Amino acid sequence: MNGNTIEVPIKNTTGRVKKSPHEYKPLSIEEVVFRHKGVKIVEIDHIGFNLPWFDGIHPDILKLRTQLSDKSVYKLFPTGEPWDFILPASEKEIHDQETLDYAVVRRPKFEIVSFDKSSRPLIQFDVLLKKTGKELSELFPEGIFDSGHNNVWVYLKNPYDLDICLVLNEWKKGDWGEFFTSSPPSQSPEDSSRA
């Protein structure tokens, strides 16, 4: 970004402690690798971080929306969830977003989430695998199976004050980037109310 740095601390700045409503057991990376033997990893769909915030959109995320809106293809999630995405794009596409082709596979995406389920920040890696959601949930029963998205959240043991999670998804041909054709650019009611 023209030599400028944008820093966002990945930590709980709310002053509150809230336990996750989901039950899960973190696994060592060695255990995850062992269970993955024979499973074909196709690619990473997206990576990102979740910042705890319990009242609207995290202030640092609102700043990112403003600072990155004309420097990236920064999109709000079309159905209203506080899941912001930066889509991979060329310099030309960034400056002419009116003609952006959403049918193009755009990976890896970058996700920025304002998160109210837990006070622990989270770094996530959404991986596409040659296994069904059911097979993945059987392979990792310690994780959280999300039936709505047919994926499994596998938490990794780590010495930090945050969660590191592999979100295991069944690989499908194509991309869900077309979903963003109905998405507004990085502007939301929270953005305009602060202007």
C-alpha cells in the first residue's frame, strides 16, 4: 500500500470474556497431519482473522474498510453477516470494479470478521479437500461440524492467546465468488453513521 503499513492487533480489546458456545477439542498439528494421510488437499479458499467485538462492527475493521476500499476489491458479505472479504484482483480490476468478472475463480480470498461468539480472536485457514463434509466430520470428531456450510472447524493447539483453526471444506469445481455480485462495496450503515 505505497509503503504504508496498516496494523490491526489480533487480540481481545473488548475488556470482556466470553466462552465459545461450541464444544471442541484442539488437536496438535502432528495429529492433524497424521489423520490427513491420503487426503488430497486441493487448495486454500481463504484465510483470515476474527476480531472479538460484541456491539456492531469492530472499530479496526471499520478503519480497514475505509483505508482499503480503493486499494482492493473489498466486499461486504451480501447477506449481512459481519464477514468482510478482500478478493484477489489485478490492479486494473481494482480500479475498474464495475466490470469485475465474478465468474473468475479468485483464491485465496482474505476474510476479516467482526466476531461476537467468543472473546478469543481467531486466525482461520479455509482449506478445500477431496473429502465430503460427512467424511471430514468423521475424521475430526473433536472439531465443530457446520451443517449449514458442510465443513468442519478443527482447532489447533498453540501457545498463544488466540485460536488457530483449519476450516476443512469439500472441494467443488468453480468458486463461490459470484456470490459477491450482489454485495455492496465496503460501505455499511456503520460506516455512514460515523461519517
